[in-house]
Amino acid sequence: MGIADTSIAALSAALSGGAAVAAWQASREANKTAGSVAQIERDRWHRELSPQLKLKIDPNNHFLYIRFVRPAALGRIQVSLRVRDDRDRSQDPELAGSVTAQMRAEVVWGPYRFRPGIDHADDLGRAVKPFTLEPDDLHRVAIDPTLRPTWFDGASGETRWREQYRNAPMRVWATCEASDHKPWRLSCELPWNGRWARTETPSQP
């Protein structure tokens, strides 16, 4: 083979290799795009299947009622409830000799908590163990008025605590799980007057 033939063969091989690399890169980008589109579709489907719950407070008998409204296609779901504080205090400043972050974390900041030791509620009354619901099922858990922080001293402190949350909603997180699906984390604000409230659009788990 002459020099010219060798050069042509080398050039052909280089072009062929370059084409192969370009094809591989194009295939990889196409796969990434297809994967992104598929993930978007899965996320959309997950949002559309979000469980819708109705919750209400019975202020006279101190119960919180939970009903699984839809979609019935999910079948049985498992629900975990957790009381939300009226606001996030985790970043509040700590002053020397004053209230610490740990002390604040040991308070349920709101009008109600779950009754400790009842319905498998924790010692603080912050959360209850998961329970199952079928479509249109109604479940109830016991609740109590929250306890004032220890630094709300005396009778005036108790009065100040009660006034702070008079007519305030009870805020909860509801985490729902169903077979073959990622969990949904839903939020709800329950009015003090016993009216039904619905869970809102879920946030990312």
C-alpha cells in the first residue's frame, strides 16, 4: 500500500471513529432527554394521584377526625399525622441564659396536640403512629389543648398562652403511603370552629 493509500485509510478510520463518537454522544443526549421526559411524566402522574383527605376538630369532645376522600383507585393508604408549629423557630436566636433551641423544640406551638399515650401518640403529643384508611373511611384520634412552655410563668402565663392561640388553626402534616407509590406529604390547617378542611397540594417528600 502506498503512502497515499495509507493516508486515505487513516483519514477514513478517523472519520469513522469521529462519527461513532458523535453517534454515541447523540444517543446519550437522547437517552437523557427521554429520561427527563419520563421523570416529568411520573411526577405529574404522582401529583394527580395525590390522596385528598378531609380533617376536622371536634372542640367539644377533643377529637380530630380524618376521612380519605379520593382517589379510590389507590385503595388502602397508610397515614401518618404530625402537628406543625405555628412557625419555624429552629433559627431563632439564642440569648445567654434565655430559652434554648432544645427548649423551644419540646413545645408544640399551636392550639392542640395529640393526647400523649393515646392512639399511639408520642410523649410530646407531636405525632401519632401510622394508621390505615380505605376510601371514604373515617378515623379519629384524641387531641388536647397544648401545654404552655415552662417559661410562661404563673396564671398570667397560662392566660397569655391561651390567648395567643384562641381561634388559631391546628396545623398538621399528613404523610400518605400507598403500595407501589412514593409517599405524599400533605399539609392542612384545621379551623377551630369544627369545619372540615382539605389537605393542600403536596410538597416534595
